[in-house]
Amino acid sequence: MIEISHVDKWYSPTFQVLTDCTTSVAKGEVVVVCGPSGSGKSTLIKCVNALEPFQKGDISIDGIKVNDPKTDLPKLRSRVGMVFQHFELFPHLKIIDNLCLAQEKVLGRAHDKAVTKGMQLLERVGLKEHAQKFPAQLSGGQQQRVAIARALAMDPIAMLFDEPTSALDPEMISEVLDVMVDLAREGMTMMVVTHEMGFARKVANRVIFMDRGEIVEDAAKDDFFGKPRSDRAQKFLSKILSH
Amino acid sequence: MNYNWNWGIFFQPNPMGTGTYLDMLLAGLALTLKTAALAWVIALITGSIVGVMRTLPSKGAYWFGFAYVEFFRNMPLLVQLFLWFFVLPEILPKAAGLWLKQLPNAPFWTAAIGVGLFMSARVAVQLQAGIGSLPRGQKMAATALGLTTVQGYRYVLLPMAFRIILPPLTSEFLNTIKNTAVAITIGLLELTGQARSMQEFSFQVFEAFTAATILYLLVNAVVVTAMRFLERWVAIPGYITGK
């Protein structure tokens, strides 16, 4: 579904953020990307739907090359859901309108159809009664669940999560993770940048460990948690799992 | 001081046979409002376009916006009006220059367009700052949903940016009204111009300019109040600037 091959990215000629990154996410697979801050994991996931440009290598989604200038990027992006660390709901729109905007403007759905779809998804994330509120009236966990519903409203073929729980209070993390676990179990193709190793253990098929812009380890979940091959990943794991 | 106060002067007929001196001032006020309204429309439209250009990734758009703003804000308004009114018709091809000079209401059009362009540079800078103050993730979220750049600005960035800059825009609106007084120098008989002719006809300088002052204050008080209502009307529930 998502093929990443030999991707290099520089912010300036002397500052390389991604070095020869190669991996893939198969249909229905859940891949967790972890690593210390500054390791390039957020940058990599943003390259997947071309929110960030990259200079070398190829990324394709469902066989369509992201870095081909002929690709209709808005159309491709509309088929890939993305959830951000800071939710990024549109503050001037009611919750239901946040869910309808792209359905109507990008997919061309009629307003009542978009509303029906939106309400279904809000019900699914347990926020139906908040449809008429504005984002600022919701808690962080609720906003992130809305953001997931907004992405799902586009009927995506894959979902990208960029540290979806990093900006949340501890007691709100689980309500967001629950939604993500359900999604994973339903067979959604997911690429998730996160430090939530509990989530990785529960639903991930593979875990990718990144450090200094390189993919250091790309292993099946059990191998990764059993005995990571690289020292760097071992150290990282021992630090975040010891608490 | 040997000054002959005469507050009744406003109700005496003016020497032009167009009613009383008060009618003369009110005619000036009407012209001030007309000029300011047109100038503000020009300032808002061109200022918004240029302000958006200054935030686009395109280098060309950025440099055009930069040059535009620096051209219009770095020259005194008075010089700009002289430039459009006295210089432009001379440097244009003969036929075009002649057409300009013979244009009916030339001082009005020159003042409205001149003040409008001068103010548009200021609107542009503020809109640029407003867009720049939005979290970077807002644009990313719009893009990730498949919205095009135009749609992203139209539905996501601009509605928030304009809300944020509404208070300083109020000041710019007031400045636009006040700046039309400069048009007296190219022969526009707006409020300041009429107050001066009243002084010249009647020698009641204090009464004339007291009346003009009060009229300017009243108009601006109305604008300030209206903008307050607008701010309250577009405020977002739960958002910092809302209530």
C-alpha cells in the first residue's frame, strides 16, 4: 500500500534529515514508527503524503508515485487520512462542519450526505452530542477523536498518525488509543508515529526504529520487543519501558 | 484675542447658493464617506490579494508582494496623490494622459484609488501577519485533507486570519477615512475642504473646524461601534478571543 524506497531529505545542503529510508506498509498492516526526538520519524510520515518534499528516492501509495510531478496530489492526499499531534481542527467551524468541509469541497458530496456520514463517525468515536460545538469547547482527547473522525470521513485507504497522543494529558491518551485500536482491528492500513509502546504491542504488525534520520531497525513486533538487534534500539526501549 | 464668535453661522446661507453653511459641510462629509468607502474596498481587496501572495511558497509571488508593499508604504501619501494626479498623466502616452486629465471627477477617483492603494499595503502586511500567526499545522491539515491551496486559504486560513486581525483592521479603516483629508490638496471638496472654504467665505475658522472635527469624530465612533459588533458577531465560542 505504502512503498518508501531510498528516501533522502535535506533541509539545507549540509543538514540531512532523512538518509536512505526504505520500508513499506502492506494493506491492512499496522506499522509503528518510534525513535528519539529529532530522529526524523515525523518528517518521514509527512513525506508519505507529500506535506514535506524530499530530494531523493521514491514514495508511492497504492501504486501512485507521490513524487511524480504529474500526480494529482490533492486527490491522492484525500485518500490518505492524517492525524496530527496538535489535532489541527479548524477552530472557526463547528465539529460537524469540520467533518463536512473536505467531504463537500474535495469529494463533492452533497451536504446532507456529508452530515450523515459525519454523524455516523462522531457516534463511532463517542462524540455525537458534541456535533454543534466548536473545537475550543472540547478537551484535547475529544478534539483528537474528532480529528480521527474527520480523516475517516474521507473514506481513506490508509491512515497516517503523527504522534497523536503526545500533546494529551495522560488520562486522555487511552480514549484516543482505544479508537485507534478499534481501527487497527478493523483492518485499516496504518502508519503510526508514537511512543506508546503499549499500543505497539497490542496492534502493531511491525515496528520501525529510527535514529538520526535512518531506519535502524525494521522488525516484526515480537522480534522488536523480544530482542532488538541494534544497541541504539535496545537502549531506547530500556529507557521508555523501564517506567 | 479679538474673535467674533458666531455659532449661528451654520444656518446662514452660503455664498454658493447651495443652502446653508451646514449643508456645505454635510456635502463635504458625504464626499468624504464616498471616497473613504471606495478607498477601503480597494484597500481590502488588493491588500488581501497581496497579503496572501506574501505567504505563498512561490518565490515570485513573495517578491511581487514585497515590492508592492514597500512601494506603497514607503512614500508619503501626499506624494503618492501628487504622483497619480499631476505626474502620471504627463508620463503616459499623449492620448491616455489627455483622457485621464479630462476624466470627470478626477480628484475623487484619484483620491479613492490613491488612498486605497496606500492603505492596501498596510492591509497586506497585517493579513500576512495574521496568516503567519496561525499554527503551521492548520495549512498542513487542510492540505492533508486534499484541499487545494486556494481552498485551504478560502475555507481554513483566511477565516481565522481575518478574525485575528479584525482589531487592527478597525484602525486601518479609521485611518482610511482620516487620510481622505489629504485629497484637499488635489482639489477634492471633502469635509476638510469644505471646512476651509467655509472659513474663507465667512472667516469663522473656529466654528468651521470645530464642526468638521465633530463630524469626523462621529463618523469614526460609528465605525468603531460597528466593528465591535462585527468582532462579537464573528467571535468563536470557547476560542481565546471569543467569549
